[in-house]
Amino acid sequence: MRREYEVHGRVLQIHLGDITRLEVGAIVNSENSDLIMAAPQSPSVSGAIRRAEGEAIAEELARLGPVEPGRAVVTPARALPCRWILHAATVVRTERGHRSSLDILRRAVRSSLSLAAGLGVDSVAFPAFGVRATAISRREASQAMVEEIVEALAEPSPLRRVVIALLDTEAFLAFFEEALRRAAAASAPLCLRAARRSGALEWSVDEDVPVERSLRVPLAAGRLDDLRAALRELHSAAERRLKDEAARLDALGREVAALVPEPLRDRAWSEGRPVRLRLDEDLAWVPFELALHERTRWIERCALARRLVTRRTPPHGIAAAGDGAGPPRRALFAAGPLAALPGAARELDELAELFWRRARRRTRATVLADGRTTRDALLAELDAAELVHWCGHTDAEGVWELAGGGLLPADLCARSPSRARLVLLNSCGGPRAHEQAGAFLLAGARNVVLTHWEVRDDFARRFARRFYEELLLGRELGAALATARESLREADELHWAAYAHYGAPGERIYEPAGISPAGDPTPSPAPA
């Protein structure tokens, strides 16, 4: 039995079962501060590890002790399915028995997670600390441990999954209830509003209070023009290699951070909650995602999704995209003429193959490219598509290049309501991309992902593939974006940060049920 919760784009799992059988990067052993392991016949985690690993681990661990209560040390695993065993000093042995405290448990959790991150593992499993040998109750232990884990999951780290493995149902229920409460609190978004008013940016927080409070950031003459110029330089990075790309990104991040009031910056970074940022159309081009504070960008700290505030009238009234039930029934992957876009051709091939393997039983995917991408064909597919991917050429005016001419997305969306639950504009980004996003959103699309500047073809392809892989596994949009960005960052210092999202970071396009990393059973070859 297990329960999973998505917290800050990572997974917190409550598992009823034997921790020593879990296939994770590391397991944590709750140990005495003298690091003398329990006897092999003991029913504790320490005894189970000693039975599996043999006397060598007990001798090796004893040489590392004693340690300060709350500290963790590491030994390699040789017989267990994990790679490492982290031994956390959660209990102090005394003449009168065993002693511990909630402070010791909290420090032991933090030390174990820090050690796991330093080892580079992506998953770690904990037992329930302190509930057998001490007077600490299951309820107190669950509150302390889950709170520390949830806070740690908000920090940049290689950890993607934390498991709490429990052997009795009472402990399982206590940790289950606490994880549910903490996960709900961590996922509640911080709703911010930014608008340009009389030479200043005015910010407010949408909270359940009777008075809306606002903060202002004065805009010096030319400040936004300088920001536009810096973005234009990044826009050309796809064509020419810029020097010191990381330094340019940092400089841009500091400029953007200065547009956010310091109290809001401190709050957003400290809480690490998802952020919904409502922006007027004349601020949509500003890459708030890149704001750099305490050496961390906003999109590294939490999932940030935009909401567009417009005075324009929606062409189809207040439209809604699809019914949101089940996976997208129709997907469209499109580009125009491919002669000058070899990267787009490969991108379409890879995505068609991915959806054929992973989603062909759930989603009918259509690929339009070259001479097939006519105005009529595109309009017909957009009418039904619940997932739209565009990777063709977009000119400086935001016109999509099609077979036999061009078309503005606004013209496409004005024809009929959009059923799209997700639109990915993986094309030539920049301010025009935000205009395209606005067109789809006004027509009823629920989520639009785009780029602040033009991304090199190979990086755009890699991002798209990883993003859809995560979605097909049932990840939330915000978490899928974070993982795709991080995977791209390993290969590039600039383009990983280009992507922005309008919509709901907690929305799932595909549900986890019935989806596994292996995807559907191996299919027969895809038709040509």
C-alpha cells in the first residue's frame, strides 16, 4: 500500500512495507548516536540491515561513531537493492534507556537529505524516526519529519522522490494524514498581480483578507527599454554564440528581480509555493521567471505560471477548452516548409514516434509539415486538437509560415473556439510569442508554453521530448516544465531558461494511472 503526493515538482511517497526491499538511491537507518547497530534478530530497521549486509557493516559503522545526535553518516550498500545506507543518529543511549527529541529528529532528517543530495541520488527512503525506542508519538514524529521533507523538496536538489516506509498501519495513517495536509499547503499557489501604473510597477497579493495591499516599484526612464535590448541580444543567441551566456543571464535576472518589490521576493523565495502571476498585456514580454534572488532564479525556486489580463473581447465569448476528462483525444504536431528547418523535421519525427509508443491508445496524433500544412488543413485540425505543438518558422511579425503563404495565430483562433488543453509554441520566441499565446488563450486554450527568445533547434527538440515524456508519465505541468528545463540545463547555460507558461502549473494533461515509464507494450512499427 502506498500514497503519493506531488510537492514542489517532486514526489513524496508514504509506503507500507519493508524499507530494505525498496529500489531507491539510498535508505536511511535510524540509529543510536554511538552507531552501535541493533542485533541481527532485532525487528528494527537497523537489525534488518545488519541481517542483509552482514557483520562487516556493523564493524564499519562502529568505527564512525560516536556522532552528534541529529547527524547522518554513510556506508555503501552491498547486498541491498539501494546504493547507499545513511545512518542517522536519532536516539541517544543512556543508562535509563533511550532519549530523543523532535529537534534531534528534525536535524536527522535535514542531515540525511543533505547527504543524499551530496551523493547525487534521485531517491531516498526514510523509516519513522523515534517512534519505537522513545516516548515520541507517531503524530509528533510525522509532523516533524514531513515538515522537514516538504521544506527540503522546495530546495534545488537532485532528489526527485522521497519515500517514508512504515511497517505498521497506525504509523502509516499518521504519516498519510500529515503528508496530505502538508502537500496541500505546499501546493496552494501564491497569487500575485503586476500592472503598470503612472511610471511604476504596482504589485498586489490576492489573499483571503478584506483589504488588498499593494507595493510599487518606480520605473526610471528607459529602464524597460534597456531590458528589451538585453532580451534582443538573447534572441539572437540561437544564430550566433554569445560570450559569457551564463553571465548575461545572471545580469538579466538581476534587472528583472529589481522590478519585484523586496518583501514579495523574500516571501516567494522563502515559501517556495507555486506562483500564479497575473500580468497586463504590456508586461507579458518581461521574463519574470528569470528574476535572480539569493543566487536562485524564480523558476528554480518554484513553479511559476502566468495569467494574462486583457481588455480585449474574447472572439467566442468566455470559451472553455475541452471537458478536461481523460487524456487529450486529438493532438496536432505542425510545422510549415521544412527545407530550411532540419531541426523541426527531426523534432516532429521524434514526437510522432513518442506518442505512437506511449499514447496511441489514448490520443490520435496528426503531423502536418511541408506541403500538407495549408491554411485549410491547419484550421481543420485546430478545431479538434486538445494538444497543439508548433515548431515551424515564425517571422518577426509573428506570422506562421505555411505552405502557400502565412497566417497569424490570431486569425486561426478567431475562426472557432480552441479546445486546446495545452499549446506548445516551440518556435522563434520573443514578444511576438506572447501575442500568439494571448490569441490562443482568448480563444479558450487552457495552457500555453512558449519561449522568451529563440532557442537553438537541437535544444528546442530536446526540451519538447523531455517535456512530453514527463506529461505522459502523469506529471503536473509545472513539474514537467521544471524537469525539462533541468535536463536541458545540463547541456546549455542559456536556453533552458527561455520557457514560460501561461495556465495552471498543477494541471495534469495525462493521469498517472495506467502509465509506466516503459509506456505501452512494444508496438508494431509505426506506419510511414
